[in-house]
Amino acid sequence: MNTRSLSVAALAAVGGACASVLAGCAAAPTPTVNYAAAPASALPPTVEVVVAQPPVPAPAPLLGVPFDTAIVNAAAALFRNAGIDATRVVVIDPLIDGVSGEQTTASSYIETRLRDIARDQFPKLDIRDFSSDNVAKGPMVLVGTFTGITLDNKTVGKPEAYRICLALADFSTNKIVAKGVARSLLHGVNSTPTPYFSDTPVWVKDQTVEAYIKTCQGSKVGDAIDPIYRDDIETATVIADAIVACEKRNFREALDLYGRAVQTTTGDQLRIHSGLYLANWKLGKRSDAEKAFGKIVDHGLAAQKLAVKFLFQPRSTEFWTDTNVSGPYPIWLRQIATRVAKADNCLEIVGHTSRSGSELANDKLSLARAQNVKRKMDATVPALAAKTKASGVGFRENVVGSGADDLTDLQDRRVEFRLAKCVS
């Protein structure tokens, strides 16, 4: 008998039989019905007995593994999936943060570990310097990002883990040939930008940086290499050398390298103009530095967005008192104000704060900082006053989101300049 479903007729028959026994009298036999031969309309209704099933538990969030373990896991997946059966030249285009586009202490450490792992466990990988000579040989180029994420794999919000993404791009076939991904716990990770990126005046994330990130995060095995990244590869090798020179405080060499990079076919890049500014400023060439910053402003306004790293005193609307940091701020403001005054559009000055303190307090502080910047710009170019407005978004548009209030989340305390249509 089906214990889940009993017909009403069957229940009635059982009940009648029980009643006859209790009454002690003989009962007439119950008529039988050939249900197999009867039409569907003649079949008795059924009573369904539903057995409740326990709820399926939600999967536990993927937290990650220790930093070094995550590097090994991502590297092993990448190199094994490449299917290399003969010696291949591999160059590593320096890894970057997947949101800010900057190189950090952590991303540099990952690159060092990748070299060690390839040398010790994958001898057919011939790791060489990221240079124009080596790139010209059609090697495999390794790109990678290291990005703070929430447990649901989003980059907006306070990071709860890090995601390592690695990709091998074969320039001889123009294809992505392997990928490796892993999650790392937050503990033991130093996400401080390297000295060069801490010194740059603006958030440097233009289309070439976006193309790098897309080559890793927005690709799958078998895809063609992103054309913007592919076409910029030789210029990228010169930029990489210039960044290394800056890190070594050899600003004269850096200036020469950036001078070479800006002459290439893909040389009109925000990160190149930013490098030219920094090298000239460090060498005391104030006039050349200001011209280079003007190029930065032009580039940002063309993209309708320019994020400048103004460093404020804690919980204050005043700039940092150390002139080694805030010394060039008047030049920055003058170049921005002068160029915006000549533009047809108006300008919104947007203040940002890091993720520490209450949302209300940060909204007020970010607005007050933007208003202070507006006053300084209006004083520089009085005609600009009617074309600018200030607003604050607190920490709602954080890039890093850690709330550390140190060099690791400097970009979260930026001021952005956004072009907008003038409203009469």
C-alpha cells in the first residue's frame, strides 16, 4: 500500500469493516470496483500526505587561506593549466591592485614568489625581465591582480578577504592560455602602495590600466588578448623601468625613461604624465612639473573625472602641514582652476573620506573638505566661482575601504573633480 496516498473509498471500507466487528453482526460484502477499467471521472479522490523536508543549509562563505598558501595555490593552477611541454620564455608585467591599479607591497611580494615557484617547480618556464627586447620575442606574459573583496566577491565595501587573479597571455598566439585564482585571508597582508604610487598626485587608472585588469579579471582561457593591452605592451616595459627608477630615487633616469615613453604611439597616458610630473618635481624642476600637471588635468577633464590625492589633517578641512606633502597643492589647484575656467562645462568638487567613524560625520567632513577646496580655487580664479559646486559622499565610494586611515587607504581621502553641464 502507498503510505503517502489512501483513497477515500478504501478508508471507508476499512472503517466499515471495523464497525461490523464491533457490532458483532455480519455485514454485506463491500462492492468492488475495477478502477483500471473505470473512466478517470469515476476514480475516487485521494488524500495526499505531505512529508516536510528539512531546509537545505546555505553554503558556508569562502573565507580563504593564508596569504602564502593562496599564492602557491594560484601559481600551481596557472602553471599546470598552461600545458607547457617545451621551454617557454615568460615575463611578468608587474602585478597591481585590481581596484586602484597601483602596485603595493603585497603585489610585489606575489611577483617574487611567482618567480621562486616557477624556478623550483616548473623548470620549463624561463622567467625573464619585463623588457622590450624580451617582449619582442613573443613570450608568455603573466599578468595579475590582488584585490580586496567582500565574502560575496564584491569590491565595494570593507574587504573581508583578498582575491589573487593570475593569467598567462601567449603573445605568439594572441590567446589567454591559462588562469589561476585563489582567495587569501586578510592577516599577514601589507597592502601599502609602493613609494612611487604613494607619491603620485592623482589616482592613476586610465584605459591602459583598465585593459591590464581586464586581461586578468575579465578573460577566460581561449580569449584573445585585450587589444589595448597588447598594443601598449612595449610602452608598458618602459613605464615599468621608470617606476623602478623612481622607487630607487633615481629621478633623473626616471625622467629620461618617461621622456621616451611619452614619445611612443601610446604615450598619451595618465600614468606617464603623472610620472613626468613626479620626476620633475623631485628634481626641483618646478616649471616643468607644473606643465606636466597641466597635462594630467587635461587628461582627467577629457575623461570627465580627475581624482587628486589631497592629504588633510585628521578630522580637519585643512591640508597636511608637512610642506614635503602639501607644498605642490597650490600648483595643483591653480592648474585645475585655470583649465576648468576655460572649459565649456561646470565642475563638481566631490570630497571623500575613509571608512572610519560614523556615516553622518564622514558625510559632513567630506563636504566641508570639498567646500574648502572650492574656496581656494575660486580665490585663484574668481570667474570660476559660478561654475563650481561642492559635494561630499563620505565613504560610500571608497576605493580601498579598509578604514585604516594610513597610506594603505590614502585614495579613500581623495577629492574628485567631475565635469558637469552648467545649469543656468
